[in-house]
Amino acid sequence: MPNRVTRTEAPTPPVTLREGRGSLRAGFSPRQSSRALLRQHCRLVDDTLRTLWRASPGAGGVAEAEALTLVAVGGYGRGTLFPGSDIDLLILTPATLTAAQKNFVEGFLTGLWDLQMQVGHSVRGIDACLEEARQDLGIATTLLESRYLAGSRILLRQLDDALRDNPPWSPPLFFAAKLAEQENRHARGSDTAFHLEPDLKEGPGALRDIHHLQWLAASVFKEGSLRRLRDAQIITHEEYRQLLRAQALLSRLRIALHYATGRQEDRLRLHLQIPLAQQLGYTDRPGRSAVEQLMQKLYRAFADILRISAIAQENIAQRLAATSPVTDPRVALPMPALQRDDPRLCRHVLALFRRLAEDPRQRTLDAHTQRQIYTLRSALHPGDLDRDPVAQGLFLAILAQPDGAYRSLRLMQQCGILARLLPAFGRITGRIQHDLFHVYTIDQHTLFLLHNLGQLWTHEAPQMPVADIAWAHVEKPELLVLAGLFHDIGKGRGGDHSKIGAQEARRFARRLRLPPRDAELIVWLVEQHLQMSSVSQRRDLEDPQVIRDFANLVQDERRLAHLLLLTVADMRATNPELWSDWKALLLSTLYRATASALQRTERQIQDLPQIVADKQKSVLREITPLDQARAQKLWQRLSGPYFLRYSESELLWHCQEILAHKGRKTLVAVRPHAPEGSEILIYSADRPGLFQQITGALDRHSLNIVDARIDTSEDGRAIDTFLVIDNSHAFAHSAQAHADLGTELCAVIEGEAISTPRFGPRHRDPRHRFFANIPAEIRVDNRALPRYTLLEIRAADQLGLLYRVGEALCALQLHIYGAKVSTFGERVEDTFFILNERERKLTEAQVTALTQTLNDILNGKAA
């Protein structure tokens, strides 16, 4: 029987490897060369593997070790190894393995397992390597970075010769395949490097894009290095230096990230950014915190890699096209040479970007032009645009193409032009916002907003019929695009960013010599860009006064249409995962109601009794004569606001369910709600604590309440409705699931079952814990609504939040008449419409007591 390695027979390298890694970690310094540490770590692993290779037993002793080849491939093959990265190995074998060789390989791999090394390995002969490489692009790529470790050098030389003489992928095919692979990878990162929590390895502009260039160099020039690209004049010497600086920063940060987490973590999570910035030597400065300095430098590195990578890829494509066709779907737009001292330089540059915006076939600029414009960026000044009416017209022409403006402005930003002509935009470039609501930097969020406007313009966005109606009122789309460009440009300066942005927009409109009517629209949109989302999600849209107040704000349908389109584009660009059909429905409801109000005069507006009567007549037409009498008796005990809160179809559902219900016990009815979620109707004896009991039960089902309406009849019966969405997808929206939920809610409300609420953070990952200590914001406002006192709470998302709020209101004898709950990443914004025990707005004393009570409960001061 062949000898086998046991754990007690393991050689000494485990201690050496462990101690060596510990020494490297202890010696890691912000000023240390990342390249030096990565090579030291690689050499440490090299030595360990070579020692293990020599020590592995076999029937023939050293003979097996010399007959096989241990090869480092992939990232490890490059000769640099990050602390948490996997070790990719190839054991290269002869065409036929002997029993002794198989035993040797088994012993070696067992030794790796004993060392607890994170290894990915393959055991193949030369022919198998070539065949696998032909079938798999990933394997072909890893073989480009093979590096000898131990064993037979002849085998590896034979493999290298075979790959060189008969490459599994020809350079043109390899280029096209890697380009497609890169585009898919970028798409997974939303085609932007400027995430709040960027991926240092796989994201757009990250280290993988540098590896991508090295792979192309290895395929085309037989040497996988950035230096080879420089020597081949694919990139300039300055671009080469910029790539090295960017690579050094990303590598240093990735090393620190691996050490901080103790594993291969490549996404720079929010809660790690501040300590890593301090560890890497950044300090707070007036107006710029340490983490802001780090992140802006990181985003600049991403931008440099993306820009230079695009130039290099096009130059390689041109080099390959000289000998064979290369599939590249991009159409590049060339331009004649420009001169730094040309007085019409600004005009020439903008003319180029106008052509790019107006022709959807032209997706980018050719490499020479991109390089030229980037080099000439310092020769452009804001005054160049101010003094040249032709340049102004060209800039407006770019904006007049909503579907092409994003393409042009994004490339202008990449080439450094946008910030030169619009310095205020330069101030938000790479600026982060430390919350999970905004997942992009401010400048990237703005560009995505413009992209969303283009999709709405071309009807590529998710169907939203009111958006099509709104576009009919847009005569000059460039005004809407300008408003989008300036809507967040005031962030980071302190104060109200909407007002600061409006001032910047007014100045820029003056620079472009826009007509006063157009300028005022842009300024108004920037100043009011948050209002429509706020009203739709935090106000009672069934209250006619809310609609009238909003109609008074917008004044005309032109403003309303522009504001809707800007709001939709803004909300979808803030965090695509938080956009939902429910939010679209709220905006649509507000838009249609406001448009109707603007089209009517005061004399045409029906009074409330007539609105109630019309709704009741509509319901009565749908039920039997016997039920009509019973319905009217039921309605006599309900106030007018109840009928205003619901549509005719909702009132009919309530009526049918209540009339069909027998006895005085609790009724719970559940039905699907379009476009998403479930609608719950509760008809029960009203009593203190009812709201928190219901919310506690719903929370245990992981059902997120997005809307609640609460009414009480004159005979003490509560008619409450809740719209819930299952964020965990654990709740099955089937008839049986709805019935089971109704049965449980009945039991809880009737006191037949106890539903103990859960408390604590809803999310337990470090990102959400990062925000857990931010104090809750509590606002009690008697002026915002005509009938109710408005209670607004902004707090970290947590289990039992609504239960605690309901408990506090119950203790103070205050009643909830409606609620809207919105979740934004790790934060929630809950709105309640409340009255006191006398069915009136809260007194000043009650406002003070409520604010203090909630502050004690939500900010941890309660016992």
C-alpha cells in the first residue's frame, strides 16, 4: 500500500506560513508599497508550496515530484497575492499518470488541506489543458498567467510552446470574447464604478479592468503587462503612470480591506470606510472629512482606469483589424485635431458631443479623440461658453436629446469637460452620501437621472401611462434635462441643497441667455424637486385639501408635468431597488388628482357632501335592494372623511365584506392588491392598543406596512385597512395564505392568541448596524394638514417600530387615523395622521408630551 500523509506527518511550513502571514499583517503600513507586500505574500506561499511538494511521499520518492509540474495560474500566477485571495494551482502531468504519481498528487493535495489553505486546483495533462482552454474562456485566461513553482520545467515549457504555436483562442476572438465578458461584468455593477459601496476587484474601473488589459496584452503581444502596452504605443507614458497609481491605490485599499475583515472581502462596505480612511493615513480637513478624501481619490482612480481602458481597447482593436476583423458593436466618432490656443475650441468640442447625442449609433468617441480632449480639458473655461452664443446653442442642442444627453454628458464627465464648463458640477464629482438610500455618488446619481429621463422619453422605462401624458406638456426637453443636471448640485455645501441648486440653476440659465419663462421653470423645478415624492408618500391623497394645496404649489399643468417626470427619474436613480409599482401608483394618483384640480375652477369643485353622496350611489348600484338598506344604515354611523379616503371599488369591497359578516366578532378580510402586495380589512370593536396588536402580528409575518387607514364609527367599531408588501418573499400570496393570516389576526384581536412583537434591528449585517445609533428624527406638525396633526418619524429600520409608536400614542390617549410607511435602505420614514381624545388636533402640551415620549422610546432613553 502506498504511504499516505497524515496530519501528524505534516511538515513544518504550517507554522512558517501562519507566522509569516502574521508578520506581514503586523508590518502593514499605509506608507508601505502594496506591490512589495503582495510579492512578499506570494513568495511566502511559494516557499510553503515548494516545501510541501518536496515533502509529499510517493512510491518513487523524488521521482514523482520531478515528473510532474506545480504551476501557479490565475491571479496567483501573476506573482502577487492578496491576503484573503484564493491560491489557483495547476498540477501539470504527463499524458498517462502512474499509480505512484496519482498517489503523489493525492498526498500533496491532502497536505494542502492540512494546511487549511484556500486552494483552487486542477490536475491535467498538456492535451487536456489545451482542450479545456478551447472550450472555456476562463481556463484559457488563467493559462496566460502560468508561473513555474516546482517539478518538471520541461512540461511547463511544452505547454507554453503549445499555447504560443496554436493558441486555443485567436487574438481577435479572444479580444471580442473578453470585451463581451467585461461588458457583462460592468452591467452587473450597473455600468458605474461610483457606487456607495464599490467593489475594488470586479466593479467597473476596478482591478479586474487592469487585469483585463494585461490579458489582452498577453494574447496580442505575448507579454501580459501594462509596460508592454506602453511600449506598443497602445497607451501613452502618462496613461501608463496613471494606471500604475490607480492600481497601487486600489491594491493598498484591498489589502487593508482583507486584513480588516479577515477574509476575501472586496466590496468596500460603508461601515469600513471611515476606519480604513484613518488607517491609510487620511485626516479630517475643514470642509472635507478623511473618508470623503479617500473616496473621492478612489473614484478618480476608477475614472482613470475606465477612461484609459476604453482608449487601450480601441487601439488594440485597430491593431487587430489590420490583419483580421474584430467584432466590436461600438461605433466611435472621430474628430480632426484640435489646438489648445484655438479661440473656438469650446465650440468645436461641443459640436462633437452634439453629434454624439443626436446619433444613437454613435456610442463613444474614438481613442485618439478621447485622449486629445482629456489633454485639452485645462484649456477650456466657463467663460468660453458664456462668450460664445454658438457654443451655448450647441450645449442646449445636446440637452434637447433626452435619450442622447446622458451618453454625451457622461463622456464629457469622463473626459473632464463637464466640470470645466460647469464648475459647480465638479464640486459634486465623487462626493458620497453616507446612507443606504443613495447608492451612488451625487454626480453619478445625476447622470443616471438623465439616463432615466431618456428612457421615459423613448418609452423604454417601465410602463407608466401618466408619464406619456406628461410628455405631451413638454415643449423643450432641454429645460427638464437642465433641471435634472442641477437638482442635487447644491449638496455638500451646508444648508438646503434645493435652494442652493436653484441659485446655481438661475446663474447658469443667465449664462445661456435663456428666456425668463424657461429660466423660471428650471429654477422652480430644482427648488421643488422633492415635493412630489414627499406629498405622494407622506400625505393623505384622499384629502381634497392636500390636492388643492399641491395644485396651488404647481399652479399649472406645465409645471406639474415637468415635476412628475423629474421626480420619477430622480427616485429611480437614487436606488433602483427601492423603486416599486406602489410608489409609481402613488405618483400617478397625485398627478391625476392635481391635474383634475387644475382643470376646474373653484365654482366647479364639488362640496364634500356631494362627493360622499356620489360615491355612495355608485356602491348602491352594485348591491341588492335588501343590502342597500343595510348599507345605508351602516354608513349613517360613519363620517364623511371615511368615504373620501377610499375609491368606489374599495368602498364596495368593505360594504360586501361587512354586510356578509355575521355577529359582532372581528372581521378580517385579505385580498391581493394591484400592482403588488395584499390589502387587509379589519372590522372590529375599537379599543386602546388595537393598532399595535395588529402591527405586531403583521411584523411577525415579515409583512411591511406601506399604507394604513383607520376610521371609527359612532357605535365604536373600527374600520381599518392595511396595505402590506412581503419584502422577504416568505408570504405566499395564495387564497389559503390570506385565509390563514385572517384567522391569526382575528385570534390576536379577540384575545384568543398572543402575538408578542419582536424588537431590535431588522437587519443584522454590519452595514445596517452602522446606522443603528443615528438618533430618530421626530416631527409633530399642526399646520401641515387641515384636519389632522401630522407625525413624522425617520429612524433606523427596526422590528417593532410601529408597535412602539402605537403603544406611545395609546398611552397618551391619541388616535391614529391614517399612516404611510416607507422604507429606504436601512432607514424608514413613517407618517401618521393623528387626533387627540376630543377628535381634535393636538394641543401644544400634547405635542410636547408626544415628542418627548417618542424620543425616549426610539432613542433609547426609556426604561
